[in-house]
Amino acid sequence: MSQNQLAQESSPYLRLHADNPVHWRPWGPEAFAEAEAQNKPVLLSVGYTACHWCHVMNHESFADAQTAELMNANYINIKVDREERPDIDQLYQTAAQTMGASGGWPLTMFLTPKGEPFFPGTYFPKEERFGQPPFKRVLEDVARIYREQPEPIAATIDRVQQSLANIWARDMRGDLNPMALDMASVHIAQRFDIFYGGPTGAPKFPTVTSLELLWRAYLRTGAPQFYQVVQTSLDNMCMGGIYDHVGGGFARYSVDERWLVPHFEKMLYDNAQLIDVLTLVWQNNRNPLYFERIQESVAFVLRDMKVGDAFASSYDADSEGEEGKFYVWTEAEIDAALAGTFSQRFKQVYNIQAQGNWEGKNILHRMGAPYPMPEADEALFRRQRELLLAARNKRVAPLRDDKVLADWNGMMITALAHAGAACNRLEWIEAATRAFDFVVKSMSTGDRLSHSWHNGQNQHTGFADDYAHMARAALALWEVTQQERFLDRAKAWTDVLNEHFWDMQTGGYFQTSDDSEVLFFRPRTVFDQAVASANGTMLTVLAKLHFATADANYRERSNAVVGAFSGELNRASASMASYLNGLETIMTGLQIIIVGPKAHAKTQELLAAVHGRSITHRTLIVVDPDDQLPEAHPAYGKTMQNGQPTAYICVRNTCSPAITNAVQLSQSLQLPARPPGQA
């Protein structure tokens, strides 16, 4: 007899549905074989733990006995955690969009027993509203269409296949315009909101890969317009409600154009990327706001996101069945928590209103208030925020999805390594190292990665994103610590990508390996989503490996990735920021070589000078005086001068004269170049 089969799944999201009267199955061949045997369509529902509308649909429909009866009678029902199976999610999200649906979560897709999509949807309400039909009517209509209209369904499947082939399987090669970087940067900047930053309109997502592209454009050109776009975006995110002013960390997006009202879920990848880009910009302008947000966000991650030595995936938007309840305040709650601490001043600065500033409650933000205020005021605010955090910790907290994902952990490891080096916080680098070692020890079999880990159980063979982001993390730790084991890991994971993910026809990496589960289409993409694409990330990884080793194989493979997608730049450069960032790293060929004992005080001074500068595209190498770079390396044969640790700045195949003074090295690395006489 059929029943709900999710109770033993490792995914916290799937287990949230284990008590539904719906006879859910996990994704797998058994479910599709059952659909084939019973000649039933498949109802595929894709979501994730932190998704508000996933919870709404669960409460309204999946927990409803009548709805469940319709689902069980007419469908084989499969539940998928999109974070555990990004391959399934990307495949059917893209299919839904080719069929005219908007995409998003929860994704509700109707499939044939072969996994072919024929009817798309996202959230369906229990009763008709928002112009959407009630879910039960959809269930009845789709089941009838499946039984009675096989020809239109077959035609729809053919159209979807052709559309996916056009998106993922077409030849994307083409001539590379030498002005591609600057043209794309201008094009993307024109889409940004000049008043509040971020992409124009609402809802508003951080789009960090694009912010990094614009920051690189400023460092490359010195054009103040790029600086202004980035600063406006980061200032408003750091002061707005998308930032958690009490507990630190950023929410996934803002529902309005001013960054005031967050969608309250917190994702590991957003915080990793924002810590990283804030670090890059702070290295240049030393903005105290950015420094504070880096520190507070890292504190949030190390306090609330740790799973052993690794990091959890997300925090839910809801608590006690209500979106944002954990994070918002009434004026009376603020007064009670801050009794005796001059709460009126806090309420003025953080925009607390008696009637609330959002649905009768208050979202804390500092929009419109100057920053920083006098140190006495800021010290008071810090103490008051600590009191509010202590009060908030007594509330029912949102659900934390404590599965560990290799790719998202790779992003946080990279961010902690970069921020730790820039801010001279050794404990952050140590936390990054422990997380890295967790992935190597607990999520690896030889050189092969698992994508997901939960309670000692690995799930799903690694995707290209896992290898790309963990290889980038390995290189970040190598540049910070100069431990060769990290460089060796980056090489090994790149070898796996080259062997099992490479597209032999037109180049680039597929999302899935050649020995993983076969879906009805195998995506190969260069377009960034909420995070950088694997192909874009690998351009940076391959470039750094070539610079570090002088191995021509890495150069050839990076050129092959560039060529595989270069034809898309004229059409879709706005979605290719990570590719363009990697392209700049390749084209610039900037390496900073320090020859000297790693523990020598002068070596450390030179390293500090490098870490103190915002240089997005450099590769940093420390060479012991007893060692030697490969003969093909432009700095081959370079030695210490006068017995002192010495730096060389190499651009492509040309190296600077020797630099032994840390101040001189820092000045040489100052970007963008300042006009003569300017301080």
C-alpha cells in the first residue's frame, strides 16, 4: 500500500513533509517506475526549507486531506529539495520558463513517467486568488488532459526539448571582442538604480557577481561612475532592512526597491558573497560601515551557522507560522528590552514607529541616519543591539536547515579567508581552514566530492559547482596560508572536472558528471544565478593554477572555456559577470611573487601590504629562497635582494624590479592609479 516515504530522508526540507497525507516519494527510479506501471503522471514539487511560499502551500494544500486524496489518486507525487538537487531544480525551472511560467519556488511541475515536463506552475493557492486557479481544480484538469490529450502533450514535450537544446546545447562559441569587459560593465551599470543601488525595480536581489564586475571596472578604469554604483548599492544594503541590525547577516532579498523590507530568509551563499565583496571594497576605501558589517556578518556565521566545523545552508523566513516574526519589533518591545538605556535615541536612529513601519511592526534600519555617529553614540547602539539580541534569543527561532553543501561552504571558506587576511583576523582564517578540512574529510571519497552532508550521511555525487567553488576556496586558502596542500586540492578537483564534466563537443563544463544520474537533459551553462556559475568560477581557478604552476595545460583549458561561451557576450553579458571576472584575471595575468622565508617578519610585512590592497585579479605566490619557480614562470630565477625578502610584480610575462619595502609595494599596487599630486 502506498504511503508517504520521506521520513527517512536526510534533507530537513523533505522531512518537513513526512507527515503530509500526500504519498510523497523521494526522487528516484522507483517513483518513475511506479508511474510507468500505473500509467500516472508525476507531480513534482520542488522547494527548500527557508522558502515562505513553500510553507504556505504545504499548510494550505499538502496538509489538506481532500487535496492529498486527489494527488494520491491521480499522480505519483515526488518531493525534491532544490538545495540537495540543484540539477533537478535548474532543469525543471528552465523548462517551466520555456513553457511560459515565471519560475520560482515552490515549483510545481507535471511530468510524464519518463520525466518529461508538460505542464508548469509554481505556487497554487487552495482557493482562487491572485488570478490563479485553485490547486484542486488544477489537479483535476491536468489529470484529465493527461488521460485524454496525449497528442498536445507530446507536442509540448517536443517544444520544451527544442527550447532546452537551444539554451544549453547550442554552439556558443564566437569572436571575443577585446572591449568586452568595458562594454559589459557599462551595460550592467546602466541597469542599476542610481538612487538606491542594485538592479532597478523590485524585488531587489544583491547580485553580487555583478557588483564585483562593476568594482573591477572601477579599479581598471578609475571611472567614478562605477565607484558610485557600487557604493550606493552597498551603503543602502548595509543600512537598510535587508541587513539584520540586531544579529548580523543579510536576508536573501528585499521586496521593495529601497532595501527596507527583507524577505527574511538568510542563505549561506548570500552572506558569503556579501562578506567577500564588502572586503574588496573596504580594502580600497576603508569605509567603517563596511568594516562593521564584515565583522558582524562573520560573527553571525560563526555563531549561528556552524554545523561542527562546517556551515549550515539557511535560516527560514518564518517562525511560529508567520513570516519575519522573529525579526520584527513593536515599540513597546523595544522600550522593554532597552529600559534604562535611552531607548528614545535608538528608536530615532533605527526608525522605530509607534504604529510600526511594516504591517504594524518595526523592521530595524538606519536609512536616513548618518554613519558613523559620534563614538559615544555608536558604543551605546552596540550595547543596545546586544540587549535586543538577548531578548530576541528568547523567541522561537526560525528553522535552520543544517545540511552542509559543498559549493556554498566553498563560498564561505573563500570569504573568510579573504576577510581574515584583509582584516588581520587569524581566527577567521582558522575557521575557514577547519571548514575546508571538514569537506575534505567528511564529504569526499578520494578526489570525488559529495554535494550534501547531513548528520553523518552524504547525499548525491558532486556537481560542477561543488568542485569549482571548493577549488576556488582551496586557492584562497593557499594564497593566504601558502600551504601547498591547498594548491594540491585545487589541482585534484580541477582534474575531476576535466575528466568527468568536460563537454568534448564545444567545450565548457556540464553541471553533472558523466557517471552521475542521467536526467532528460544535461545542462551546460555560463549564466550566473544567485551565485557565480561553475564555468565562470573555473576561469579564475584555471588562470590561478596556470600562474601558480606555469603548466600550459591550465592555460589551454582556460582558453577553451573562454572560447566555449565567447559568442554569448554580445547577447547576454549581463548574466555572465563571473565569466567576465575570470576573463579579466586571465587577460591581466597579474602575479605578485614574494621571495623569502614564509615566517620572516619582512615577508609578513610584504604579505600584509598585498592583503591590504583591493586587487581582484591577482595571484599571490610566496617562494622560499631554497625553492625555485618553474622555468616557464616569468619570475623564474628571481631571488632575495641583499638578503631581504623581496617582491616582484609580474604582468603576463614581464616582472617589475625588485621591491623590498612594504610601503613601496603597497603604493605600487594602488588601484586605480591616482593623478599626480592627489593624496
